[in-house]
Amino acid sequence: MKYIIIDLEWNGAPLYKTGGYFNEIIEIGAVRLDEQLRQVDTFQALVQPKIHKKLTGRVKRLTHISNDEVRNAKKFREIYRDFREWLGEEENCILTWGIGDILVLLENFDQLGINNGISAIHNYCDAQAICQRSLEIDSAKQPGLSAVAEQLGIPCDDMEMHRALDDSIVSAECLRRAWKQELFDELRSRVDEEFIRRITFKTVIISDLKNPLIDKGLFRQRCPGCNARMRRLGNINSRNRGFTVEYRCPQCGTEYVGRHQFKLKYEGIQHKCVLRTREEIEAAKREEAEKALRRAQNATSDKGDRSPMSKKTVAVLFGGRSSEHEVSRKSATMVINNLSRDKYDLVMVGITKEGRWYLYEGDVALIADGSWETSGATVPAVISPDTATHGLLVMRDSGVETVRLDVVFPVLHGRNGEDGTMQGLLELAGIPYVGCDCASSAVCMDKALTNTLLEFGGIPQAKFIWFYAADWAENSEMYIDRIDSELGYPCFVKPANAGSSVGISKCKSRDDLRAAIELAAANDPKIVIEEGIVGAEVETAVMGNSCGEITVSTVGEIAPAAEWYDYDAKYNNAESALFIPGRLSPETMALIKERAAKAYRILGCSGLTRMDFFVRKSDGEVMLNEPNTLPGFTPISMYPKLMEFDGIDNASLVDRLLVLAEERMNGSAK
């Protein structure tokens, strides 16, 4: 029998035709060993992708394989034919490092229509399992190839890891040094239809108590101390994909909490029950609390001893549940691409429209169009409000991993990101974050509160009234009369809490009001009506902390492609013209910058805010339209363009905002 060590590199990406995910092989590497496990020869080939035309960024970084290399390679069907010829007809056993590669091989046979492709493989064995058992590594762990090679004293400095042939060579050497014939005989499987069904079977955790596969008799347990049949207290409760049951032993009186889990495996139902006394549970909680305290103390100590040259970990949040989800993805892409990897370690956290949080470990290029969600490079994760954690809880299959964060850049526009909710979470967690604090974010998001504060502070603005949608429903005629008499037409109807012009309508007459107010009410229960201002729309970028030095950029002017600067004109219509600097007199520009700084302080802003103004055509009055506490960072957004005009490029801007975040949290800006 010949032993064939095979390794594959694959390009995992979404399969848009079926809505699934496909790991397409891009490289095959193999080593043939004789019966004494001596290397006889090798096989290596790059594969031309048929379904995924381009490699993901993660694959390119790991393997250093370029798109040009695979574009000029043979197709999988041809290479597999060459591989079968190389295998020959002699009895063989294919070994891979873990079962992942053999599963990917089967997946490619199926997806690319290669019938009976497995017929060239006579036997299969998991090389990782042999090494793990031989070295007595904990069965709960999945040791990586590099870690095992290091443990066995195999030098890998000259090897190009994450390339198929070199990984095969290292796997073969690990196998030689850890070889035990009895382990191979025990773990080897004959490759047939039953083998394929078994290896491709996906274990399912049964969490529905009504499932007929659950044997209720297994909930009857004996006392670990005296072996008496215990009595069940209360109901069987579903929890964390398992079941929790409370027991009391009638003989010794000890109370236990049982954690039951049922898994449907290929061999059948597997039941596991862990019984712990209440004292053991409380002791475990205390131990975990002490560990968390030690982690927090160590983190504080590390922070105090941090070298100026050490890198900080920055989390960039993107997506979110707001109507500006798509814009957030584009803004986050710009921020991530301009984050210095020499100064910062990047952590990407995506939030879906449904509010699901994920650590994203894939290609940045997949964020903008939303395909990051189906990339297969996501792991459920959340920011913990516990200051001892000071970061992210990542729910991996192997357990919960803690990722400490030094600063967060929440590139989240609109509701549930820019309105103080996310800021409140980060305040609880004690993590510095870019942008305005909880209170000022909430105030600036609510146009009714913003207008009221600015009016009190003496900042000129359009006349306005506001009311609740419930009050409008009861007395709409009264409000229409007020709008007629106090504001006139045209006027703008706005939801009080929405960003980027979402839900805003321009009303040219009384007849337009009802539909416009209903649209605004669909976005927020509070509605603001503002008089229409005829004049230039201008913006300025403000940066700095509330009690520190404030930088106000030059003034930019907008000539919207639409009748007014709505959502489409801001983000989708390239015909909207931006003039930097604006077509204004020096005196008007100076007044805009002065009022921008004053409004910034009145509203309690910090970090950054874009201040939007009107310059009224009739008399040249400078009137504040609205603040935007997390302005867009898309290629056509005004905030980064204004800063760049003043000599602050995108990379410097991102870096400065992160510094301001830490200064505010540490109080050094006060």
C-alpha cells in the first residue's frame, strides 16, 4: 500500500446562483510515501477557478497566489485527471490534515459534476488524528499543522506554509515522527458509499423537547454520591441548545443541576449529561469572576506599561439596522482602507439589517456590496458591557473568545448607531470610541431637540414647529393651519430621528402635507416641519473634543442634482456638484465657521461633526440646517473631502479621530 499525503488550498466565496457557499479548489499538493513512509515523489498544480473568477483577499494574503497565476492554470477536471494518473492503480491510502480537505474534495466533485471521482481513493485516514492521539493532545482541541510540527521539532522556516505542496511535505514529516501502526489501523476507513455518507453527515444538536428522537427517560438521573434515583424539581428548561433540569436526591438530600445535550450523529443520538451541585456552580462563577478581575488588572497594567511602539486594537463597526445600512458599509470600507496597519491591529464587526452581530475575518472588498454576510468568514460576536471584558466576546465553536479592544470606530449612520444607543453601550464597556458622546449624539439625532437648543443658543435657523404623530392623528387640521400661518410654503417635513434625508419631503402646498407627514411618521413618532429656505447649501467639517481645541474646515458648497439634497443626491447621483471652497465671500465663510464652532460647543459635540448651513439668497443670512455626528466617509462624501482640502488626508484623518477618542475617554482633553 502507498500512502498519499494530500493538501488543498481553496477559495471560499458565495455561490450566488444557489445562495450558498462553495470552497473551490485553487491548488493541489501531494506527497507519495512508500511502506516505510519515505518520500517517493510529489504532485503540485494550480487550478483555474470555474465558478469564483477572483480570489478573495484573505486567500491571496495567506497563500500569495495571484489571480493571474490561477487564470492561466488548468481547470480542475484536467488536473484531477493528471492526479489520478499520478496515483496509479496500486492500492493507496489518502491522508489529509483533518477531514476538511477530503470534504472539500467531495464538494468539488459534486459541484463540478465529476461523477465517481472518489473511486481513485481506496482508503482514507486523518493524519491530524494520528498525530493528536500519538502525542496525547487533548481530544477537545484541533491542533494546527505548525503547532504539531513545532512540538515534534520539525523546522518550518524554509517552508512556504499555506501552500499545498509544502503543507503536504510538513504533514508527511509529522506523520513519520508520530507514526503508530495500531493508530493507523484503528483510524483507517475503506472508501465506499457508506464512508461518504458518514463523513459528509452533519451533526445536529436537538433543542426541541418535542422531537421524537429525544428519549425522555434519559432525564431520569441517579445521584453521583449515593446512586439513589433522584427526584426532578420543576420543569425541563431549554437553554443554550440544551436542557437544564434541577434534581434532589431523596437519600442524601443533595441538590444538583443537570445540563443535558442531545446530538444527532451518523451513528445515532448521542446524549450527554453533566451534573453539578449548586455549590459547584457558585464556585465556578466565583472562579470565573476572579479570572475576569485578573484579566482586567493585567490589562490595566499592560496599558500603563504599553510601549509607544506597540500597536493598539481598533474595532470598526459597520452595517446596522438603520435605513442607512448600505452607506455605512461604504463608509466603513474607506475607514478600514485608511487605517494604518503599522499602528493598529484591525478588528471588523458587522451588524446585519436584522441586528445580528458578527466578527468579520474576510476580505475588506466584500463589505461595500454586502457579500461579507455570506462569505463564510463570520463568527457571532458582541461587545460586552462589562468593563472587565473591555472588548468583544466571540462565540467560536471551541468556546467564547475575548478580544480586548483599545478603541472603537462605530461607522454606523442613523438609528441604533448615531443616536446615542451604541455610544451608551461603549460607555458601559469603558471602551474609547470615535465621535460624539451618548448625550450629544442623541440630541443631534433628534431634530426637534437640536432646533430647540440652537434657538436657545441664538444660532439662526429656519422657523420650525414639531409634534408627535399621535397628536397629528387626533388633530391634523389644527397642525395644518399652524403650518399655513407660521411657516408657509415651500416647507420641509422631516422625521425627528432619521439621517441622510430619509423620510423627508418638500411640500409646495397644503395638499402635499398629509402624505408627507404620513411618510415622516413611518420613520419616527416625532415630526418636525421647517420653513423652506431659498439659498446656497453649504457644509463645514468640525473636529475636536468639546473642551479642547476645535478645528473647523474650509466651507464647501453643494449643488444638488435633484431639486434638493435628498438621499439619492447625497449617495447615488454623481451629478451632484461639490465646490470646495464654496462660492462665497470671505466674510460669509468666516461667519459660517464661527457659527459652526459655536453650535458644536452648544450641542456638546466631540470627535467630529459635519455642520450643514443655508446661506439665504434674499439677505445672505447664515442659518444652521443640521449637525451630522457621524458623517459619510464614502468616495463622494463632503466631510473627508473638506479635511483633505485643508491638508488632512484620509489616513491622517482616521488616525486623528482615534486619538481624539482616547483623549476624551481618558479626560486629557478637558
